[in-house]
Amino acid sequence: MDILNDADVRTILEPHQDGGLISRLCETGEITEKEKTVQALGLLARDVLYSGDEHTAARLLNVAEYVSVTGERPPVPNWTTR
């Protein structure tokens, strides 16, 4: 896994917001329902891979690993300014 910081996570997720768990993470840094978030990211990575973008799929899997390691957390203060 690449070491991701908050800005990396936002950059990777920005074009893939879904109005749900992925958007919540992208917009606020909040992680709720860790397993469902990891699953949503994995499914998104699969779809992106099938569309032919291996690099982005790998980056999305890095975010899934970030979520798995970080665990559930409330919104992160100053998330968008970090």
C-alpha cells in the first residue's frame, strides 16, 4: 500500500463521489460503517479496472486499505484544509 495522507484520499475520491459513504469520506474524512466503505471502494475499483484504468483502480484499493487501517471515526476537523 502506498502511504496516503488526507489530501491524497480527497484527490483520489473527488471524481468518484457517490452521494454515500465514499462522498462522506471525501468531503469530511468521516468513516462510518468501515466494512461497507471498504466494500464500496472495492466495487468501485473493480468497475474502474474493467473500464481499463489500472492506475486509478490501484489507488482506490489504497484508499480501501487506508479505511481498513484507520477504522471508523467522526468527521475530521479541518479535513479540507489539511
